[in-house]
Amino acid sequence: MAKTPQKRATPQISLLLVDDEVGFVEVLSKRIIRRGMSVTAASSGSEAIQALRRRDFDVAVLDLKMEDMDGIEVLKIFKKMAPAMPVIMLTGHGSENSAREGIKFGAFDYLTKPYELEDLIRKIKEAIGQGGNCDE
Amino acid sequence: MFKKIRLVNPHYRVLMRNIVVIIISVSFIPLILVSSTIYYQFRTSYREKVYAHLRDLVQNHTHNIDSFLGEKLGDIRFLAESFGYDHLSNESFLQEKLAVLQKDYGPVFVDLGVVNPDGKQIAYAGPFKLDKAHYSDAEWFQQAMQRQYFISDVFLGLRGLPHFIVAVKTSRDGHTWILRSTIDFVAFNTLVESIRLGETGFAIILNKEGKLQTTPMSKPSLDTIPAKSIYAEFLENPAGAVDKIRVAVKSDSFDQKTIFVASFLKNGDWLLVYQQQFADAFADLNKTFTITTIMMLLGPLCIVIMAITLSKIIVNRIAQIDEEKQLMNVKVVETGKLASVGELAAGVAHEINNPVAIMVEEAGWMGDLLEEEEIKNSKNLAEFRRAIGQIKDQGRRCKEITQKLLSFARKTDGTVQDIEINEVLEELVALSAQRAKYALVTIQTHFEQNLPHLKLSLSELQQVFLNLINNSLDAMETKGGSLTIESRLEKDRIVVEVTDTGMGIPEANLNRIFDPFFTTKSVGKGTGLGLSICYGIIDKMGGKIEVRSTVGQGTTFTVHLPVTAEDAGA
């Protein structure tokens, strides 16, 4: 289950994590950081857009349902600002329709909450591998 | 399609009665008004026409007879004025003239005779031995002596045969004589008789005293010799009525209603009476009346039958629509309920997923931290790991539950979509698993793999099968049993069988279980709508639902679902 962290052996993967559930963002950040990636957490769509304006990320993990902005809207903006950045979507919605809609708008993949962290890490790596920054 | 039972409802009976009454009155009133008006008008004008016709007829006949008499008289006058006493008293001359007359007019002139003022016949030409006959006492002779010309009434005369006489008195060269001729009675009678109409029409001629001047053809059924009381009125006051034709309707001696038409002829000496039985004269009218009456009876009969049939159809249709509406209302309510339950479930599922995700993540984080050196040495490490694993497992379980809820409640509308029937059944089985467990029921599934997709409404299918599963569980509630769900392909249909080992359905109820509001459950427990809604849904889909049951052994519901051609090939 637990992999040995690859501390600074390869260039660190930078990840933008967007979810309005603060508790969720906190614990997920900690766990991903522990797995050797750098995480910038945003608790709303607008915060995430501001973060993306400041710098580039290798990958983004985006919750589909947020208070201020719809995940799909945020995704569209992401795709305009950084078309090369893969986006993995998270959804608490049992319905996977909206997640599928996200893929239509250019998302890399989606996961339904709750999920196994390993699945998320694998998808992140797949996404970056596809993007050219192969890590494995 | 129409159930007669519906008309048992008093509401529909009243409705039907009202429709029948309206149709019948709207049809009858104009029919009766129009028919009676037309009949009245027709009868009036027809009567007038018949009377007018009879008048014309009698008038013409009067003219004919008058001119016949006038002609005969004219002939004799011509003879009397053309030749002198010397010629006429010569019997051979008379014979010659009679022959000429008979040649011109046929046997109308029977004989010719010349009579002197004393009444003695001087000369005679004819078939009878009448020379030297003495007429001084004869009525015609006395009348003829007083006037210039005279046509006698019919009398038997010296020969004892009915005849009448045309006589012309001439005074010339110091002589006065009367030239007389006997007119053949048969020829005259035939002329009068020639006016015959219908079955009972005939004419007679009476003299002023009411004595018959003609012999009507005898017919035993006809009152050929009318009683004096009948024509007495015509004979009264003849002077003022000579040119008038009078019509009267009276009963004849046989008590038959008869029309009498009378006209004077021979300057009021004779009366021509034409008579015809009323029924005969108006035979055509009576025939029309009979036909009209039959039509008047048949028409309303048709109207009544039509009104009843039409009202039955209308009321049945209304009853059917009402029933459909009622069912629809129930269905709408049911669907609405399901929809709101679905929305609620979706909301709950979503709200729960987020906290569960955090819990799972936190547990994961704890697991991460257990890898730290200092904790690794703790003697409770294994127990920590087990506890964290348990949290993760239970989180996963929460997710499964919410997903089932969501997938069931996702859509409660009739949107048609591609459906994998086994998936739907699997989902429903999972959803019912808990209830089955409590009811001590084991659920078995036999699904044929790779079934073609169905193009139907998911929520409706879910509703149907959930209903069937719930019914089966209800049937086995008391003592448990086994529920078998089977799917297979038969030709172009997917057949799903839901079989339970419950109490079964009595045969008497089997025919009624799909009827709305039919339930054997106690009041408040069942609406009696479940199966009828199932039936409605499956019927709408073009499939069918059947039931087999044995009391004490169990029940099988078989649902046939149509596979559209394109999918069957896929």
C-alpha cells in the first residue's frame, strides 16, 4: 500500500488541488505531499484560477461540485489558460453524467468519491505520462 | 374494449338516459310537426282536387247527355221541318228516313211515327206493329201537344219495354201533327253509364219525381238504387239550381260513406247523380296515409334504436375516459412520489459521499502515518491497521449504498434509453436484499448472458420489477421461501420470470389481479394499483405480463419485453 516516497529524486510533480471541502483538501494535500508531489490547494474555483495565473502546474485535480463555480466552468477556464495541463475530476455525485460531460470538455479522467488514493496517484501519473513528463 | 359493467354506475345511467331523451325529442318533434303539416296540407289539397275532378267529370257528362238529347231532338226537328205532312204521313217515306237516320247514328232511333192531334198514329216506321196506335192518353202526347218539342221521361209504354220518346209538334198547311221517335234505351243507358270511376263510381239519371231514368249495372255490393232521402235535397228547388253542380257526402243505404255529385240536365227535368264511395274516391290518399303511418312508426323506431346505441357508445367512451383519467391520476401521483423520493435519495447520497470521502482520506492519512518509525514499534500497530482498514471498508460500503440509491432514483421519467435488463434486475435484487433477508427469502438469479439491449424507460422497468419482487416478498413474508428471477431470449422478446414459493393466488382472483384497486391486502396496506400500473407500463411498451399460480406452491409472473429489430441484430 505505502510506497517509499521518492524525495526530490526526480523533478517534483506540481499539482493544483481544487475542492471546496476544506477538510478534504487538507488531508488529501498531506497525503499527496507525502508521496513526493508539491500541492497547491484551492478551496474555490476563483482561488484556483488565481493560483493558475501565478504559475503553471503539471496536473490539476478538480472537484465538480463547488459552491461558487461549477466544476465544468472552472474546467473550461483551465483549458483556456493552460491547454496542456491535464485535469482529473473528482465527483461526489453518484451520477457520472457530469463527469462524462467534463471529459467532453477536455478533462483527462474522473474519479468518484470516495476512492482509493492509489487510484488517484495512478491517474495523476498516467496524465503526466501522457503529457510528456514521464515519472516512472 | 367497452365493459357493460360501467353502466351500472347510476351517474352513467342518468347521463345515458339524458342523451337518449335529448336525441329522441330533438328528432321526434320536428318529425311529427313536419309530417303532420305535410299530411294535413296534402290531404286538404288532394280532397279539393278530387272534388274538383268529380265536378268537372259530372259537368262534362251532363253536357254530353244534354247534347246527345239535343242532337236527337234536332234530327227529328230537322225531319219535321224539312218535309210536309204529305211526305211524313207516307209510311214508305218514313221507312226511308228512319233507314237514313239509323245509317248515320246507329240503332239510336228505334222507330218514327206521325201522330195527329187526336193522338192517333197516322204513319209508322219501325220494328213494332204500332200503326193505328192511340196515344191520346199518353203523358208524352199531352206534353208534346202543349209545347213545340218534348223529350219524355223513360216509361214502359205500350210495348212494356223501357224507352223514351222525342216528339216535335208541327203545324203547316192546315195540318197539325206530331213527329215522334223512340230513342233506344240501351244506347242512352250506355252513354250515361260510360262515366265509371274507380271501383264504386257510377251515374244514374232521375226524373223530377225521383224515378230512375237509367238502369245502373247491377253490382250487389253497390247501392245502385239510392233511397229517395239521399237525393231529395238535390231535387229541391231545381229552378235556381239548374246550372249548379252540387256535391254532398252522405251515408248510402249500405251505410257506406259516399260522395254524391248531382247536376240537372234536360232543362231541369232530369237529375244526373254520380256517386262513388268515399274510401274508393280517396283510395290513393288512404294508401299514402298508410305508407306515411308505417314510415312514421318505423322512423321513430330507427331513431330510438339509434339514440340508444349512440348514447351507449358515447357513455361507454366517457366512462372509459373517466376510468383512464382516474388511473392516470393515480399513476401521476405514484410517479410524483417516486420522483420526490428519488430526488431526496440523490441529495442524501451526494451529501453523504463528501463526508465519507473525508473519513476515508483521514483513515488513509492515519495509515500513512503508521509508517513513521516511532509508531511502527507500537505494540498496537496491527490493531491500528485493522481499525483503519475497517473504516476504509465501511466507507466503501457507504459508497455502494449511496450508488444503489442514486441509480434507482436517477430517473423516474419515461425517457427511453438503452437498457441491459440483467443490470437492472441485478440492481433491484441488491436493493431488495435487505428486505429478503428479514423475510427469510433467498434470492436466486438465472440470467442468460449477452441479451440484446432494450430501448425502454429505465425507471418504468425498475418500477415494474421492483413491484413484482416486492409482491413476491410479501407473499412469502410469513414463512420465508425462495425467489427466483430468470431472464432469457425467446425469438424477438426478452422474457423475465419472477417466481416465488409463497402462498399463491386463488384461481378466482387470478383474472382480477391486474384490475385497478383490486387488492387482497388489508385496508391501508395495499392500494391495489401496483400490478395494474405494471400491466399498463408493460402494455404501453408493447410487451405482455402473465401470471401462473398454484395455491400453496407459489406464483410466477412472466414479463415479455419486445426487442426492437436493430437491437436484436446487435
